[in-house]
Amino acid sequence: MARPALTTRLADALTLIITGSTTVRCLYPKCRVQVRYRNVMPSEAKRLTELALGHDRH
Ligand SMILES: [Zn+2]
């Protein structure tokens, strides 16, 4: 499974700290889909994460 570059993960961590939002990227090669959310219910966060990670769902 492909992993985002370290700089990408650092940027995500900074985004989380600064804005309180979470970014989830599709890990499919060359797929640029990403979902960002904040202040959502755990069930909604789970749904959005599955949507972002499930390449056949977007
Ligand atoms: Zn994808």
C-alpha cells in the first residue's frame, strides 16, 4: 500500500493543529481525491474516511 510522502503527512498534521480539520486522501496511485472535514460526528467522520479511501466509491 502506498504511503503519502513525509512532507504530505506533516502538512496534514499542521492542518489538523491549525484548523482543527482532518484530511483523508485516497491512496490509489495517481488518484488526487481527498476529503477534509472538521467538527463532524464520529459516524460522519467514518463515512467520509471510507468514501475517501474507497477508490471505487468516488
Ligand atoms: Zn481514488
